[in-house]
Amino acid sequence: MFNTPSSAPIHLDFSRVKRLNAEGFLLVVAELQRCVSATYGRHPLTCTHSVNDKVCQVFEQIELGKFLGTSTGATPADDDVVHWRFVQGRRVEGEKYEAVLSDFNDELPESMQESLFIGITEAMTNVANHADELPRADGFSFTCLEKWWMFSQYRDGRLTVTFCDLGAGIPRTLPIKRPALAKLMRRLGWYDDANAIRHSIKDSISRTQEDHRGKGLGQIARLVDSTPGAFVNILSNAGVYGRSAQISGGVGHKRRNYRDSIFGTMIVWSIPIQKQEES
Amino acid sequence: MNHVKVATDFSRYPAGRFLKDGPFSGEAFRNKFLEPKLLAGEVILVDLDGTRGYGSSFLEEAFGGLVRHGYDADRVLRLVQLQSKRESLQQEIRGYIRDATRDS
């Protein structure tokens, strides 16, 4: 894309898109915005919309048409579309909690609203504080310093909040922030992306007075612990660490490494709630 | 006694650690409300209720940061009085003050 002749238009073809996954689509939106920023808008975007009405409704619901400069003509009406919310920002903007979650004030217990506010703003703080530690590892030098993107979605009795940044990722910043831990993990042969995420969180939760920074990751991960059926997945580069509050009590953990990296960090909180129907 | 209600005098959305993070960070709160009173040796009552919440980054920098900036922890605990429906929040803040160590 970046080797195209000056001011050549870039065409995005969504015609064969039939279904949108919130996490994947959030990354697409973030990457698109990064590309446009990187080229200073020199390359006008053109777009072929999906023939799928649901996909078009989502485009309109999150106002992607404004960014792409073209409307699908669809009207968001379906129940699984009208509860999508999208915001983006830079550094820490706590007030943007309301843009994605104020619709759920009646359904979420006050303690969960508070936990979500804390989790989201700590994620923003991490983006702001670690943006300049390392360049992104995708081979392209343009950085989206301190930027983040966030979706919320209500579907099938679950509220899902997805937050992402396009930074260096936890596995690459851990050796800078916690060199002793990273060194120990390497010596034991544990150092992969999923384990780096897991141990960063574990370290953050258990940290006491030795370091005044870095407790936020623990708050991000633990906010689901007291809500049976809730879970959080933290994807960073090629790894994912998941934490879930079991219906039977206790907290479950999972981790996995993928072949490819997302070159950044994505946090997905999923919480079971009963949305009251609007009259 | 000096009194500050965070939700109305500062922000309903306090968040972030440093000034560079945003306008309602822990450092901003410390600079604006806490340090001037401590410098003057005055007691300040901080009413914590009414905000959306407090992340550890904000709290640690606002209160623990006082100790790093040279104020004795006992003096901070004596002059900065906390008010909240949630005792656990007050305990968390006192913990940050006790745990913070002075920057050399």
C-alpha cells in the first residue's frame, strides 16, 4: 500500500464480507486508520460495500462510512447491530467510557461499572505510558503513538468490550519493564508470547511495594473474577491469555500461541448480562 | 478545613498516571489539590465518592507520588484525610502512601 504512486487511490473491497467478528473488525478499523495517518491522507480511499445487509448495518452503526467517505445506504435496525458502539482516542480519556457503556447502566451492577471503568482506563494508561518503549514490529516505521480503539457489543445475553492498540505488545515490552522476570523465564524455557502475557499479569497482581508502576494489568485481568460466566482474553502479538470466572466458583486460565502476530494488544472482556428491552 | 470533592472539583473520570496521560491524571490531581495544602501544612479532606472509579495508576501517583516528592508518609497520612463510602478504597490509598519510597 505504501509503495503506491503518490495520491493513487486505494480501493477496499468488502463485497465478499458476509460476517463481522468484533475483534477482527476492530483491528481492521485500527489498521486502516493507521494507514491513512501514515500516508497523511494522500491516497483517497474508495470502497466496494458488502452485499450483506447486516455487514452494511454495522458499517453505518459505527459510522465507518464517514471515514471511508461513502455510505452503504443501510439503516441499522437489527437487534444484534444497534448495540454496537465504537470509540477511538488517544492517551487517557476516561469520559469515553460513557460512549460505549452508558447504555448498560441499568443492567450492570455498580461494582461492575466501576471495574470496567478501571479496566478500560488502565488499558488506556498502559497505551500512553508504554507507547514509546519500542517501535511496532511490523517492519513499518510509522507509529500510532498513544492511540487506542474500542468496541462494545451486546449479543446473546453477553456484553463484550474490546479494546486494542497497535503498540509493541506485552511480550516485547516485558524484558524492558521486568528484566529479571524475563531472564528467568528464558532460562527456564518458558518465554513465548502467551506465557509472557500470563506472567506479566501474574507479576502485576502479586506486586507489592517493589515497584509503583504496573499494577494496572492485574486490574484489567481480574475484573471478571467475581462474575461467574465472565471472561477476559488478552491477546498480545502472537499469544493469548484467557481468564474466566467459573460458574462453579474459582478462576480458570488458558493460554495459546498463534502462528501470526497482531502486532499490538487487544483486550476482550465478556460479561453475561440481561439487557432490559427498551419500550 | 480544606475540602475537595474529586467528582465535582476535579473530574468524574479521574484516570491516568502522569500529566502527559491526560488532564485528569493522578499527577494533575496531586499538583492541583494535594501538594499546595501539604506545602502550607494544612489538612485537606478528600471526598472520593461520585466518580466512575479509580485505577491504581491514578491513586498511586496522586497519593504515593507525594512521598516520592519528598513528603514524609506519616505527615501525608495525617494531613490528607479521606472520605468514602468504601473503606477498602481508603485502605488502598493508605497502602500506596505507606509503600511509596522517596525518590533519591
